[in-house]
Amino acid sequence: MNRLNEWFSISDVSEKVAIPPETVRRYVRHYREYLKIRRGERNAYLVHASSLNTIKKIRHLMEQGNQHEQVKSILEKIEEGKVHSNSEEVNEQKVNELQLNKTMLNEIRLLAEQNKELLETLNSMHERMNGYEALFLQLQVSFNERIHEQDKGQRDNERKRDEYLMKAMNELQGRREGNVSTKEKKKIFTNLFKSTGK
């Protein structure tokens, strides 16, 4: 546990700084503006860990024979020194925060520029994809037309072939019929001549 976040009862403070509880309670009442204190359960005082050294300083100053007003005066000077060093820390912290904010703004600006470039690249890719899609559709239509033309040509060729075959078959059939009739004619003539010759 972090000591800066610890709060102690008067009896705990008494044990930690080796000062009787009544004395600690008196210091808390008289020097409360120099101590970090709060009220706990049953309205009892609680002292923050950061105030333990101040209580020790008060005890030391009192043991040296200083009166309450003198102790307060010394504590005020110590507090002024803390305030001064705290203000320097605050200023340094503000400078650090400003530098951090500047760095963050630069990072945000850089990210914004990168996002802009990325969007431009994406838009360019999108336009190219649209172009490819249009080209693909055009090629598909052209391919379909060629397939249709080829199918039509093949059907025409098949129709012509069928017509040619039918015509050839009819011609063969006609010749065959012509041959049969000629044979029959010869047979008839032969039979006629035979019967006449008898």
C-alpha cells in the first residue's frame, strides 16, 4: 500500500512518532492548518501519513523551548518554501503537459494526414475497381455475344448439313426408284420379246 494514501488514528500516529496520544491530539487541534487531517468514525481525528514528519518537527520545536506562535511562524516559513517548490513543480508539470499536448497534437495531425492519404488511396483503388468491373462486364457481354454467334453459326451449319443430307437422300431415293423402274422396264421388254418370239 502506498504510504501517501494512508490515514492513521491518533493512537497509531502516537506509536509511529513516539509522542503520547494527548500531545498528538493537542498538536492536531493547535496546528491543524499545517497538517493533513480529517474526521473518521465517531468524529475521531485521522492524520495522513504525509503529516507525520510535520508532527515530529512540531515536537522538536517545542522541545527547543519555542512557543506556539514561534512554532507556527517557523511552520509557515517551511510551508512557504514548500509552496515555492510546489509552484516550480507545478510550472514544470505545466511545461511537461504543454510539451505532451504539443506532441499529441503533432501525432494527431500526422494521423490526420495519413488518414487523408489512405482515403485518397482507397478512393483511387475504388475507381480502379469500378473500371475493372465495367471492363469485366463488357468482356462478359462480348463473350456472351460471341458464344451466341458461335451457337447460331453452329445451328446454321447443322441446318445446312441436314438439308444437304435430306437432299442427297432424296436424290439417292429418286435414283433408286429410277433404277428399279428401268429394271422393271427391261424385264417387261424382255418378257414381251420372249412371248413374241414363241
